[in-house]
Amino acid sequence: MTIVLWPWWPGEWVAQLHTVTHMSAPVTRWGGPLLLLSALRWRRPEARLLLGLSCIPQTPVVYEAVPLFLIVSTLREGTALLVVTVLLGAVLPKSAALSYNEWMATSGAWMIALVYLPCLALVMRRPNVAPDGDPVESTYRFLRESLTRWVPAAGRPRETTP
């Protein structure tokens, strides 16, 4: 409906993307590249979630931490994440002296330190084993088996028929 009323908005939206300063992927902030370590636990759904959320541009505000609660698996982990999230809300600067962009940069740094890195620690503590019925693991296993049938193993001599 909006395209009917204002058909040029998609072009203007794309033209304005380069001017956005308040949205960035957590992986691009200070300490953020460490979040790529979650790829070492790629077989776990929560590791893939953390990796994906780390790479998606977002505003660094407390409500962006809500999907990270899917990483917790025990009451203790959930309570700890709740405490650091509330702490994040408490430590964010309330000073009027900061500009909007400065506040967002500060918020992003605290978000990495207090929420994302503890979630990374939770993920890295777990073994790289997929839960039963994980669709990504099933697809990986299917592709691996298919490729080994059709691609000869490296270094193994090919069978020849006389």
C-alpha cells in the first residue's frame, strides 16, 4: 500500500542507508570479532543463533538482547543473563551531554561486554554436538554422505576396470 501512495520510497530508503550511524552489527564493534568464535560450535543451534545475531545490523539497546535468551539452557544461566541485561540497562549513560551517536556507541560497547560475550562463554562451554533431530545436522550428514559417494576420496586410488 505504501508503494501505491509513495512509489519512490524504496529508492530514497536505499539512498539513505549510507548515512545511518546508529545501526551496526555487533561483530563490527569493539570486542565483537570474538563473537565469530561461536562458529567453532556450529553444530549447536544456539551457536548459530549467536553467530547470526552478531552479524545482523541492529541498534545497541537492551531489547535487542531478548533473542539471546534462547541460548540459555538452565535456570542458573537464565538468571545470570537476566542480571547482566538488567545491569546493562543500569550502566547505560543517562547523560544529556552525549549526542545520540555517542550514546549508541557507548551502548554498543556495553552490550558486547555485558551480554554478547557472556553468551559466547555459554556457547563455548558446550560440546560441538548437535541435538537429536537437528535439521542442520541432518542436512550436513546427507550432503557429506552424498559427496563421499560421488567424489573419490583424496589420495585413494580410483578403481579401474580392465
